[in-house]
Amino acid sequence: MTETASRMLAGVSVPDTPLVNKAIDYARENCEPYLFNHVIRSWLFAARLGQIDSIDHDAEVVAVGTLLHDITLNERFAGPRRFEVEGADLARTFATQSGVDGRRAQLIWDSVALNSTPSIGLYKEPEVALCTAGIGLDVIGWRYDALPPAEMARIVSEFPRLGMKQNMTKCFCCIVEKNPETTYDNFARDFGERFVRGYEAPSIVDLVLNAPFDE
């Protein structure tokens, strides 16, 4: 693991650098309270999984990627691309304007863009994989038992969930209603089909079979 100044947060050792503190402030300013707590928990979970599994990684990249991964997940989101891609662009701009070099900024972009695509994110660079893992732990409980119960309880106590399941469902449904074209090839489609009346996503089967080629 790259050596940086560190501090303890909810019992977890995390990097304590100007870049990380700036990302925390940026997330706090742009996220609702439940969402801010979610990105903090995701960061702490990512950090702990990296420590538990002894994964060598850039701790600042993991911090920025997790802290900013949901920066566009709110009812103000207006597309036109899926919210993860819009957020990835914002996170990369934040990173480059903060002096982060191109390779690290691209890792941050990948971490945000792939945060809800574990079938890809978990197999990329360690930083991207850890971001994906930490976020997955907080959203769906992936590897929940990897952390000792006391550690989990402390993190959730200091950064409570504040009705995250219900709030996220409302937010995803809002995106489906306002920008359905951004949801057809990703998990938001499931929320549309379950909760949004009149939502109908095109079938990939139809797109393949109706491709404009003579065969």
C-alpha cells in the first residue's frame, strides 16, 4: 500500500491528506445526508477490505473514488448519460484540478463509472476493485461477514444509514421517470420495471435481431 499520512475514522485507518479532505468536503456539499453517510461507509468498507485482504493499493485513489461515486445520484440529475458516467466525469475533473496525474485520475473515473457494475469492476485494478467492493458491501451486503461485528456496528453507528434503502429507491425511480434512456442497460432498469408505472425498456434481443444488416 502506498504510504500516506493517516488517521482513524470510525475505528478504521484511512489516509489523511489535503486531497482526501477536499473530497470529503466536496461530497458533504453535494450529497444529501443519507448519501454522504453512504459514501463515507463505502470508503471505510473499501479501506478495511483492502487491509483484511492485504491488497496493495493507492489509498487516495480509493478514497476519492468511493467518496465521489454517487455525486450525481440525486433528484437533480438530468443526464443525458447514465448517472455513473456523468459522475465519473465530475470526479475526474475534481481530481485533475486538484493536481492528480492522468493515470490516477483515470482510475478514479473507472471507480465511479463502474461502481454499480461489479461483474467488471471487481476484476479491474485494485483501486477500482476495492471501490466496487466497498460500495457493494454497503448497498447489497456483499462480503458483510468479512468485517467483525463490532467494527461493522461502529461504522454504522457513527455514519447511520438514515433510511438509505427507501431513499435510494426513490432516487432511482426519479431517474427512471426523468431519463429512462439512461436506464435500459443497467441496474436502474430493475427499479423501473418494479416501481415505475408505464416503464418499458427495449429488449436487447430485438435490437440484435433488428440490426439493419442483410444476412
